[in-house]
Amino acid sequence: MSTELGRIEKPEAEPIKGERKIYLAPLVPVIKDAPAEYTEKVERYWTGVREHVLNLENRIGVIKHVYHEAVSEAGDEGLRLAEQFSPDSAAIAKQKVEQGAHFEALEDRDVLAEMTDWQRCLMTGLVSQNVADKVWGFYTEAVRKRNEEMAKRLDETLQPAEAGILFISENYQLQFPSDIQVFYVSPPALDEIHRWLRDRAAKTSPAGNEGEDVKPT
């Protein structure tokens, strides 16, 4: 079950403290050589994430575990990999680790590599529909295995009454264990980023300018 931060009411805080909790912080796209207006929105977004997460910790549980999409190692090595993938979220992860949280390995390395390779195949522009269908089938199966592995690792590491933070792309398909409450961290700047990206896509797609380097952060 997913709950937005603003919907948490004080009478609910005590029962929630006894349950397993995940604070879900969406990763947002980083655009190479982005204009200042977008960079400013991203900076405000991550500032908002820090504030909202601190509010959650004060009310329903301090973070004991840190999970990050695309990271298959735990501890210091996991933090290093997270920083390469997304410096902004990694900075928050590092702060929580310094405060006593454990950085967990969320991904299975082989499963993640398999999914990534099938995804790259699909992006090459396959000519044969038969081949494309087969590759799509392999890709969706790899995605299923990946989501199952992430859910399993969350279930195994997050103990009763503990809270963890998860950094993951907004289009995630992960099914959380039924006894974990998920709190969606959504600062106002997230909507501004969505609008900016939609406006940018509307302006660039007719001209075919789709080659800019974009990745989540």
C-alpha cells in the first residue's frame, strides 16, 4: 500500500511505528547540459526529499536500511556505485548511512545485467518482427525476475517495525510484500519537473530532437 506524505495523520503515527515501512523517493531524470531552470528544479526536488524524509523519520521511524535501484553491492561499494548512477540520491543515502543505516544490495547483478542487455537489444531497432517478439519476451521475463529479486531482498533485510528508504525510478513495477507500508515522497518540485519534461518533449519531438543524453538520478 502506498501513502503520500501529506496524508499521514497524527492519530495514525503510533500504529504505523510498529509496521515495516519504506519511504519511496523517486529518481528524476538528469539531462546532460540541462538549462539552469531545470537544474534548479532538480535541486529543489532533492532538497524537498530531504525535508520530507526527515519529517517521516521524526514521526514514524528512523531509517535503518537504504536501498537503491541499479546497485547490486552493499556497504561502501554500494554507495560508490550509487554515486556513479545518481549523485543526488547517493548523497542522501550516504547521510543516512553515517547516521547508522545499512546500505543494502537491492539488485541481483546477473539478473540486472540480463535485463539491461535485452533492453539494449530492443533499442537497436530490430528488423524482424519474429526476432523482436522473442527479444521482448526475454526482456519481460528478465524484468519479472528482477522485480522478484528486489522484493525478496527488501523482505529479507527489513525487519519488523523498521523503516527503510528506497530510491527507484517512477515507472517501477516492483510489488512490495503485503506487510510493508510504502510512503511516496513527493515534494512539489516533482510536479514541476514533470511539467518541464512534458513541455520539452512537446517542443522537441516534432523536430526529431530525441538524442539528448537523459538518465534518472
